[in-house]
Amino acid sequence: MALAETIAGSEEEFVKLMNKKAKDLGLKNTHFSNCTGLDINIDNHYSTARDLSVIARELLSHEKILEFSSIYEDYLRKNTDNKFWLVNTNKLVRQYNGADGLKTGHTDAAGYCLAATAKKNNMRLIAIVLGEENSKVRNSETMALLDYGFDLYEVNVIQKKAAKVDTLTIDKANKENVDIILKDNITLFKKKTDKDIEYTTELKLDHVKLPVKKGDTVGRVLVKDNNNKTLTSTEVTVKENIKKINILGLYIRNLKEIVTSTI
């Protein structure tokens, strides 16, 4: 409640933001009526396992969350006489190899629920379990889902994050040559029993408007199969900040090109 009121001024306004975000994420079976998730004496408050997996995936785009959700136990007011012991209700972060998040939940109506994530061998999985009768069943069902995914599937890294994919000349940029790099690994997800996938890559750039900062998305690398179907895509950015060249810089560059072409 405190966070909602700080961000939006009131819980009602914050809930509007929550529902707008759900719509932006393409969630068709989710609606929020409060900011706490509690479903006591409240209507029109619901979600699904699929929609919660999309919310979890969006949350994981902010990697700092894992620094907190992976902690099993810690103290509030640690260096005082009134320290308070906290233990993570998500026991998987201690019980399951690779688990580092995300969130448990329980109400009488929803039962015992868990949105979990774990990473092994360059592959991160999300498992959503809802409506279990107790936390023990919830945990065992979640671990079974994760085991299923890790046993049957794998991710092959075909190009690593920050790898250069092209060098471009951007009109009126302060750098004559601009390196385009990957914002993340390019990976292919497949069953372990399937043959290696044959693929080609294609760089598709957006219209780059200066200035552009390292980290800004300027396009994508598409990975396609032999039928030209896009299997996956990864965003690209510039290797360094690029500004618009000033008049003096543009003059010197043009002069250099004239001199070079006459030699």
C-alpha cells in the first residue's frame, strides 16, 4: 500500500497502472482489483498460470530482482538489539539446484501458489503452480515441472552477448564507424533428442535517431530456419554512446574525404 500510494498517489490509481501494464503485456485473462493480491471480499481479481508466467518473465528482465529473491534468510535491523529474522517462503532456493526466485502466495480461494524460476546450463525456466492443497505439494509439483523442462530441453548459445554483429556508418554521427553488438546471447531452444537446427541470421536495423546510447535498442538479429521462419530474435545496440557530429567535426570529416579522394 505504501509503495502504491508513493508511486501513484492512491491504491486506486496504482491498480489502474497495474491493469494497463497487464494489457501492454498482452494478458487476456488477468485483472487486478487491489495492489496486495489478497482476494478477501473483492471481486474481479484473477489471473492464470500462463499470464503469471508472462509477468514473471517481464520481472526477470530486471535482473536485480534475483539478488533479493535468491536469499534464503536474512535479518532486518541486523546491527541493533531488535533484529528481526526473515526466512524466504520459497524453499526451492535452498532445495532445488539453480533456483533463485521468485514468489510464493497463498489465500483460501487461490490455494498454495508458486511462481518459480531456475537456471542450469545457460537455460532459465519458469514454473507456475496454482491451487495446491499445501506448501509441500506446491513445492514438489513445481520441482517436477522444472525437472521435466531441464530433462527434455536445452538451450544452445550460438552467439554471445556483446558480440559484434556489424559495423555501420550512421549519417552525421560523431563516430565514422559504429559497431553494432548483441544486447543478450542468441540462443536456440530445442528438445535434447532433436537434431541440431540449421539456421541463418539476418540483421534488421531500426531507423537510428541521434543521439543514441549504449543499451538503446537499434534493431534485432533474426534467426531463421531453412523455410525462412523466424525461430528467435535478439535485440542489438551500439557499442558506445553516439552523438550528432558538430559543424566543425563535419567540416573536418568532409575535408579529409576530399583530400583522400584526390590522392
